[in-house]
Amino acid sequence: MQTAVSARLDILAEKGRIMNKQQLSRRAFLKLAAASSSGIALAGMGPLRNIAAAQDTVELTFGRHWEAAFRPRQAEYDEGFMERHPDIKINITYNTWADHNNVVPAWAAAGTLPDIIYVHGSRATPWAHEGIIIDIHDIVVADEEFNVEGMWEESVRLYRVNGRIHALPYDHGPIILGYNKDMFDAAGMDYPGEDWTMEDFAEAARALTNPDAGVWGWDGRLDLGNGGSGFFLGAWGGATMNDDESAMIIDTPEAKEALDFWYNLTHNENVGASGAEMEAFPNQQPFRFGVAAMGHIATWSTPSMRAQANFEWDVAPTPMGADGTRKTGAFGSGYGITPTSDKPDVAWRYLREYLSVDGMIFMWSLSGRGSPARPEGLEAWLTSDPAPPSGHYFLEAMFDYAVTGPPFQSLAAAQVSQILSREANLLRLGEASVEEAIATITEEGNAALDAVADM
């Protein structure tokens, strides 16, 4: 019997948007043919055209940020890659997630960039402008076997700068609603459904809140960043920025109504954790640690949920607005080649395999780490151990209503992201009113955007 996922992928294949479906076992992956081991034709491929294919053993250096739990997976992949490509030795420097986006510009200033770096989607445009990553458009589109058209266009869009590809995604996923099945069962309540509105969500959160037991109906987090703004503002028609990211638009009535909704739930109705209450939990995750009935959850969060949650949980579609609008945010990450690399051809040999269908299935599908940037890897991800029972709702969001959230096109993306994060945190803590946060975001965000308008 054909699954819903299979049917979706068949439709894409018929439209020519992806290649034929395939799944890959670990054993099959380790036997991956070394078709790219002899290098690639470089003639006429832009900035890489004069680079000769490597003959002697070379060291390929990386700047990544994986946490300790995921590094063995990366090591397993790299060991297999070096077996298939004995002329390449891999050397990785790991940064923390909190530090990586600051460390990379410091490396660039010091002239010590590695060959390949992790590139969060929000950093591609600024880093391309600053010369931290190079234009790889020609070599990518000319590599028919790699098939960049088989990736989600939304995921590749993050890395297009002036229409040209400067990095490539490995994952791209949406944010939807997560819920604690045990809490709903104990209360005798139906699980969140496909027909839920935000008001249905609020009613359930109120009903499930039990102050005496230290339980909240909602986990109280507020995210106005790349993925989160769509979840928290979209149902009301709100947004943080306009489409071309030239202005902040969080001062609209729609955005204010959305922020009032979330602020009221936490600070007036007390159905969401706030302030010091949330600080008591690792990574400020009361939902993950079983004291909140619902929370927003991204595809890349599912392994941590599976490892840390001591309760039964699942996911549901993002609730709709009162007018039936369903919207959420999506975002992702990728890798780029640096301009100081003296072996970009070798770097591409690695990336074309690492970011192939097979590579994505091994790294991000079978591990359950997150939704791969190639739709062909989705079935393997949905059947991985960390994926929730109703993981297909992530897929439906990607197909039907998720939008890639700003900022990512502006040279001021980093500054705007910091402003949004700071003010969302102040709202969560109750240290700023909705009106104050909107005014600050609008003023400071527009100033940051104006400063780069002519660059």
C-alpha cells in the first residue's frame, strides 16, 4: 500500500522536481560507489576553473558546530569517505552553536578559514558579501549527477545571493505543534487535531494548566527568528519583515494581535512558563522535560525530544487562525567553501557526496537528525527512531504552508536576528510590553536595514 509520503514524492517526481525515490541502508551507504573519486571536470566552471584535481594526499579542513552526541555519526561518515577517497584526510574544528557565527568572521579576519564551513541560512548573504564563502554556482549547476534541482527550492533559496549559489543546504524543516500525549490522556482530552485553530490551542492550554502540580498548558517560549516568526505570527497574518527584507513590518495590527495573544497566555492567564520558571529547565525547554503540555517543535529537535522526554509525545499541524489561515516558518543550514581554500576542487568532491541523496539519508534521515534538504530522503527520516508517530505533519507543512522565515536576504540579517531574539526574550520574561517590543524592533531593525541599503 502506498504511503502518503510516497504519493507526495511520486507527484514531485512526475513534475520533474526530484529524481526517482530511493532508500539507503547503512550497509549500502558504506558501499557507496566512489564515482567522484577521480575528481570532476572543472573547465568553464567559474571560480574553480583553473584548479587542478588533487593527486597527492591532501588535508581537507572543516569548521562545524555539531554537539558531542552527533559527532560519532559525522566521524562514521568521514571514515567511510576517506576509505573511498584515500587521497583525502579530514580535519575538523568543532565550535559550539553559540560561538560558531562569531568565530567564523574572526577566522576570516585572521586569514585562518578552513576549507569548508557550516553556514546557517541567515548568514549566507552577509558572508558572501564579506568574502567568507565563494560563488559555487557554476560548478553546482554543471554537475548533473549532483542534481541541485532535486533539492527543496526553498532550502536552496537561502544560499542564492544575487541569483547565484554560494553554499548548499543539508537540511530544511518547518516548525509545528508538539504535545504531551500523557497529559492529554490523563485529562481525558482529545489530541490536537487538523482542524484546530489558535483559539482551540489556547482553550486546551488553559484546561491543561495545573499550578498546584507545576504544570503548564503551553511551554511559554516565544521565537521571532527565522523559523519561529511564522509559527507565532503567521496565523494572524503577521510578519517581522517585508518580502524583500528592506523594512520591519512587525508594527502592523496583525502582528500586534499575535503578540498580544502569546503575551496574554503567559503573563495574564499564566498558562505558559515565564521568567525564572523557564530558566529552571535545561535549554529553557519545559515541554521537553514534561512540565508543559504543548510547545512548538522543529524537525531538528526530534532527536533531543526522543532522547530526553520521559513521556509519550507526538506532533500536530500548526493551528490555524480564525479565518482558516495556516502558516508556519521553516529554515535550514548548509555548507560553503571558503576563498582561502587552496583546494576547492577537493572541497567540492566532498560536498557533492555529502549532500547527495545517499549522503543526506545516512547523515540526516537514518539518524533522525532532521529533515533532509532533498525530498527523496524524507521517507527514511519519517521512519527513523527519533521521528514522532505523526511526523508526516512536518512533511505536509513543507509542502503546503511553511515559509522560509526572515531575515536571510539582508546584509543586516545578523543584527536584525539579534534584535528579534533580544526583544522576544524580554517579552517572555515580562520585562517589555508588546507595544515596547514592537517599537524597539521597528526602530532598531529599520536602522540596521537602512545602514546596508546601499551596499
